[in-house]
Amino acid sequence: MSAVIKETSLYSHLLALPENMTGEIIDGELHAQPRPAGPHALSTSALGGELYGLFQKGRGGPGGWWIIDEPEVHFIRDVEVLVPDIAGWKRERMPALPSDHRFEVVPDWICEILSPSTQRKDRILKMKAYARHGVAYCWLVDPLAHTLESYALDEGGHWIVTGLYQEHEAVTAPPFDACTIGLGDLWA
């Protein structure tokens, strides 16, 4: 169940949400949803763990990234606020983490873990917002269908498919195509 609130001071409402809710402000509307279910949480943790070792720590991979679960990304401070399930920044673009909870540097990559209650918002509202603000790469993971879709933003600001994966396939998708990730590790 997703609640939508429309008014001028939305960020104060976002901050006032109960701890078991996640809030985002997309196109002037506050969207709130409960914390994710088990399959969603497992896929987020598993993918974040794989990328953290390879791309943040450089263990068996190139390193040079920040990989963060559920950052509060302020594309426009306190006005356009999205919370991707996982986001990544090249350290050359964001050398240090912010000192507070607001991430104001546009991520290089985001990943949304789809759930039945949020997939329409993730695929339509959030992907449009990510494209509008210049996020270069987007992955959509469906833990129930056992799929991963990878996208890259073209010069015209449109998403192009760079890969479609399912079940236990090996994923080598940009921007993390320097290493292979076993998709089957994301499923319960």
C-alpha cells in the first residue's frame, strides 16, 4: 500500500513518517511505503554485498566506488528526494561521503529491487526522475521473477536496455561489467 500526499512543505512530512516507512518526494508528491518484505531485503543485501567487495573495497575487483544501501538522494534539496534500494558513486565524482543524511551528488548508478506494491512507481516515476537528473545507469531486480534488467542513459536522456538476465545467469552489466556477478546469489 502506498500513500500519496500533495502539499507545499513535503519534506517535513517525509521526516515525520514512522520508522517502518520509507518516504520519497517525486514530482511534488510524497510517496510513502512500508519497509520491504524478505525476498526484497535479501536481494538488496546480496547484491550490495557483492558490489561492496568488488567495487568499493576492490576485493577481486577494480574498487573506486561508494556502494550505499537506501541513501536519501536529494536531486533538489528537500524538494526532489528519492531513495533507491542501492546507489553507487564513482569516488572521483564524490570523493567523500556527506556528513549528514542528504546525498546531493547525482549517483552514477542506482538499483531498484522491485516488489508488487512498488514496481509501477519504480519503473515509471522513479526511472523518469533518474533520467531527468542524469543518473547514468539503472538496474531493476525482481526477486520474485528472478530477473535483472540493466539500462544506460543515452545522450537524449532516454533509457536503453544493456542487458536482460534471469535465474542463475552470470551478470556482466555496465557500469560493473569489469566483474561477473552470479544472479542466483540474489534469490532465497
